[in-house]
Amino acid sequence: MNFAEACKDGSRGLNCRGLATVLNECYLSMGIPSRVITCMPKTYINDCHVINAVYSSTLGKWLWIDPTNNAWVTDEQGNLLSVEEVRARLRNGQPVQVNEDANWNNEKKTTTEDYLYEYMAKNLFYLESWTRYGFNTESDREKLINYIFLQPTGCDSEERNPRNYSVNDDRYFWQAPQQAKTD
């Protein structure tokens, strides 16, 4: 699907997956490593949220960037956090905060309480990411799309496509892009 053409006349917009895909391709076109991350709850309830993880070589981690909410996440000192760090901090009861000007689709202010502690906390149980990134990854039917799923130990999810695989090793899932397997 050509997102620009689909939204050109203003009669429709993009959902979180569409926005994350467009932002991902923008970062990649500038040579900045980026991943689309699907965040899912423990029990499938027909709800998930899709964000970006953008790699900062300066900080040595994948930063949480959410185009739907114009959001990024920090700790109590204002340090940018990765998706991995946000998950750990929520699990361990440590503070996290969303940027002050975060907002949902430029319409409604996004608060730390509603966004992180209510909505995203439930959607960080399973994480899904493509194993290959490039232009038009998800809609390129010529190439097989492989996914990697990050899940807690002991919480194996249902049977998936055999081309895809699940891990419970955060370090493997979040490895730096130069270490990542390319196929």
C-alpha cells in the first residue's frame, strides 16, 4: 500500500502501524537504524500498539519513539529510555515519564499516567519485530518476512509460522544493528 497516496485527499489517516512504518522508512532513508515494534498484551484482546525503536549509537541503545503520540520516554533525570528500559522500569516500579508535549494524533494531550502506566504497561508483554528492514518491508510479497518475538520466560505463545521465531533473551532481541543477523 502506498500510504502517501492513500492519505492524499485527507479523507483517511494512518493507524499506529502505518505511522510507525512511515517513520521507520524515514529514519532508514537517512541512514539511521530503526525498527517497527509491535507491543502486545499477555492475552490477545484485539488490541496492540505499534511504535518505533530508533538506534542511538551515541547512547548505545534503541530509543522509544511513538509517532502516534509524538512521544518518547525518559527516566526521572530526563534521560531517554529504550523500549527495553521502559519495560524493566515498569516491571520494577521505577519512574518513567513521557515528554511534556506528547499528544495523540495532534488532537489530545498524552499523559504519563494514561499512556505509560495504563495503556502501554499492558501492551509490553510480548514484542514483535521484523528481522529485516528496508523500504516497503511489510508489503513486499516477493520476499519472505520473518518476525522475531520477545516473550517472558515460561510464557510461550501459540504456534506461529515456522519462518518466525521467539526468544526470551532481551540482549539478543535488542542487540545493536551492526551485530544483528541480516537474514
